[in-house]
Amino acid sequence: MNNQCIKYYTPHFKDTMNTTTTAATATATATANNANNANNAASNASGGAPETVFQLPEKTSFTLENGIKIKFGKDTDIGGSSINQDACCAFKFKSETLNKSGFAICVADGHGDKGEISSSIGITSLQKLIRDNVDELFTEPIQFLNRAFIHIHEQIKIGLIEQLTKEKFEVEVKMETGEILKRRMPSHAFTSLKSGTTFSVIVLLDNKLYIANVGDSTGILYSEKPVLKPSHLKHELNASVLPNTDSLDEPSTYIELTGDHSPENPQEYIRMRKVKCSEENPLFAELMCVYNEEKPKHMCPHVFDISAEGVPTVRPEDGSFGFHYKTVRKEKATYVTDKYGNDALSVTRALGDYALSYRGVSCEPEIRSVDLETIFSQMNPEEATVAVVLCSDGVWDNWIYDHVGKFMFDKSCLNALATDTERGAERITKSFMLRNQAFAKKNFGWNSDNATGIVMYIEKR
């Protein structure tokens, strides 16, 4: 043992969890045509879509004590990868003390070495935390979710170290940073473990949605008619945006529920700079935000111009730098990276990623809420239905946001919900994911990413 690292030992946490479960994997085969027509794509939902290896729970429809009905489905696709690092869950929970039930969905997109372990530990840990502390979730949802993410961040570390130890690695943890180091042989140099996961959780409590996320596994709320407004979304904790001073509050058919943790977000850059600024210039964060080019990450063009006052602004597209689009919505591929290019990540918040977390990549979730009662009050009582779609980026990379809403509220999908009240949402989800598989193959070929999606319809009659 030296004065900078400690040999691994198992800490005695109050809530030690089984951290070695691996994420379920799935494959699906289908043919699809007219890949640009989201409305036509929904037609598969009205007839049985091919089953995937990933099997849903037997019951995919619940009615809560307050009369809210939930219909959901979930599915995953390995894409062009050799392993599926995504994980997800959807489950009902109940407080016997309060005689109340709620529902939670979560998507975790693992990355790096053993990313499938990071994502799986996250899912397993969340389910156990809610099961063991359900009353706290009902009474203090914001504080519970914030503490849960920080706890899961540490559980992932424990699980990764345990897995490395099982694989006969020598493991050390840097005391000052928490970074995990590993090596096979005493004669080898230690290397840093690069592993982590995005993590997005949406919880329904009474008539309210609570959303907590780190990273880019995006959740969106959809309605059939334009009744959703930006003001319906309340920023509760750890916001990545400035307060909205825009007087326009135009209704739409969707609102993005999860926070934007892209390296193109100026507020995230400012947050990272507060955690650790550059030693050369305190107006800069130690971690750089760069556009992805075919060169080492630390040599790629910077995302921001920094003013003399330290204000970051996204560089204009003036032809002076290169970039490429990563989505059909023409979002640019970006990274946060250290100044040597040794550690790079496509998001500014994540669980795990210990070599970056002490330098500004945060495990603290952005937490928001939506009061569904306000939204339902604007709808015809016979049509009071909204849809929550929560997916990893392997899905969202292939879709225009508005097209997903058209899919979910296509007549064939609504017919599936009405005629198959128990399994309709599951069939819609499978159809949606099969269509995404066709999109991904068209857009990315054999380089398509893991893709995981959960669809949750919420009805009030």
C-alpha cells in the first residue's frame, strides 16, 4: 500500500446489493419498408409482432388506487454489437403504510469496459432501493432520487471491483479521486478502468411524474393533441438550464422530460468548471468539450468560445472546424475529454466513470417533475391519455421526436390499446423497436448501437 492508493476491500454499506447480474440481451428480426414514414410504421402494432428473446413481465397493465391506469411495454436490441450494454426495468411498487402504489421505469446505457455490468448494477440497485425504502420515495421523492443516484454510483464501484477481482486482476483505488486502477501482473503498469452508464428514471407517484437522469437516455412525454407546454415541466434540483424567461409557452404534442447533458450545453460546461478549472487558465474547465473528428480527442476542435469574462458560447458553424452528425436530427457528435485525450465521454453526467467524475462529470441527477392532473384537465375525459417514451440513444439517434408521438398515437396503436387492454402497449413497443431496428440498419449499418425502449401509456378516465 502506498500513500496514494489503497488495496481494494469491501466496504460495509447499509444496503449491500447483488452487483454481478448482467444485463439481458435481445435480438429481433424483421423486415420493414418506407423507413421515413412513422405513421405507416405503427401499423404493425395492431397485429402480433415477432417475439424477441427479451420477455416482458406477465402483467403489463395496472390500475393504481387513484384510478390512473398504466399500460406499458419494453424491449431491447443488441444492434450491431457483440454484447448488449443496455439494461432497463419497469415495475409497480406499493407502500402498505400509506396504501398507495406507484410505477417506475428506468433505462441505463452502459459504456466502456464492463459497461454491461455498470448498467445492470444500476437497475438492480434501483429496484432494491425502492422496495426497501418505498415510504421515503412517496414522502420525499426529490431527496430520495438524488440520494439514490449517489448511492448507486458507489454500488457500481463496488460491483466493478468485485468483478475485476474475480477475473484475477490486482485492483487499487486512488484515495483522492476514487479512480479504479487494475493490472494483471505485478510487472505490468496499472491502467484506469473506464466504465460507466447513463441512468434515467421516471417515477409515477399519485398524479405526478418525477424524472431523474444523468446522461442521454432521453424520456419524452407525448399527447395526441397539442396540450403540453414548457411550463408543465418543473425544474426541481441540479438543473442544467437557466430559468426560462421566455414569455412564449406554446402548446405542443411533446415535451422532453430529461435534462440535456450534452457537451454542447454551456451550463454544463460552467458546472464542470466550478468542480475543477484548468490550471493554465481558470476561465476554462479542466475537461475540454470537443467536436468529434478523426483524430485524437484532445486535438479535436473545441465546442465553446470563452469570452474574456469566462462566458462559454457554442462556436458558430463558419467552416473553420470539422464535425459530423450523430443523429437524424442533425445533432453533432461531441465529447468531454481530458487534455491528453486519455479519457473521453459523450455526456457530462454519468454513473461510474470514476476517472472523470472528480474532474466534473457528475453522478448527481437532474430532477424534474410534471403534474399530470393539470394536463388531463385540458383533455376530453374520454381521451385523457399521455405516453411516456424512455429510450437509450440507440433508439433516439434514428428518430425525429415528433415522429415518435405520431407513431404512439397512430390509429392502429390506439386500436391496439383499446382492443387488447392487457397486452396492447407491449405489442406497440415491439412494433416500435422493430421499426427502430430497420432505421438503425439503414442509418448505421452494422455499426448500429444497442437500443432499448420503454413505452408507458398513462390513462385517466
